[in-house]
Amino acid sequence: MGMSAAAQFHVLAVDDSLIDRMLIERLLKTSSFHVTTVDSAIKALQYLGMVEDKLKSYETPEIHQDAEVNVNLIITDYCMPEMTGHDLLRKIKESNSLKDIPVVIMSSENVPSRINRCLEDGAEEFFLKPVQQSDVNKLKPHLLKSRSKEEEETQPSNNNKRRTRIKCTI
């Protein structure tokens, strides 16, 4: 009850640099976010339930959404080995079960074409490193928007049922 609304939000932070992961984790926790960190885009996909097992090369990647994993926002570094933050963004946006999760990209390189491409492909924000507390404050509207979107998706079906009951009883 004394808990702030932000404490209900779970952020997945993805960065191959331990120092940058620790910094973003501290900034997010200071703002009362629940934070999970991973060191690669592949580990992020695994955490989110998108199985990309190289042993299953004959099958298409499977999605197993774990009920326990409820991520409200993903913040990822752009430059990482094996899979970039942009690649992670595209995989998230292509997934039916994950596409509504807001994704924020961060990078130490200020490359306008890269920034524009990420924003065009669905990133909510693009932060330049080092990420600051003022950047973290920009996350809350995206989280609140995604929360209200989730509520809208569940609300209409309940309202329709109520209206149907009222019509039937009158």
C-alpha cells in the first residue's frame, strides 16, 4: 500500500557491459522498478520465453511464454556481440505475445541514422550513454501507456458481458 506505482513495473535490462548493467540497474531501482539484468540479447530472448536453441535447427523457434515472467519494459544496449539491440527490438516486435512490450535502446554512439532506424522499427526511446536519472524518468509514461493498453484489452470483454446480462434481465 505504501509502495509506489513504479514498483509494480518490471524492467529487463540488457547490456554486455557489466558496468553499464550495474549503472542502469541502480538507476532503475532508485526509481523503484523491479529489475532483471542479462548480458546478451540471446539471454533476453531466453528469459522472455523465446527459445532459440541451436540444437533445434530443424524446427522453427518456439515461444513459450512463462506465466511467471511479466516484463513491462525492455531497455537494451545497441552494440552487443552475436545480436544487436536493434535485432532484439525486431524480434520482440515480430512476436505476437511480446510485441506490445515497450523497448528502449541505449548506445554510447550518437549515430542519427541508427537512432532513426530504431525509432522507426518500434523503439519507444533512444538514450545516449551514460544513461541518467532524467532518462529513466522518461520511461514512466511508456510503462503507464502499456499498462492502460493491457487494461483496455481486458476491459471490453467484461463490459460486454455486463451489458449482455443487463439486456437479458430487463
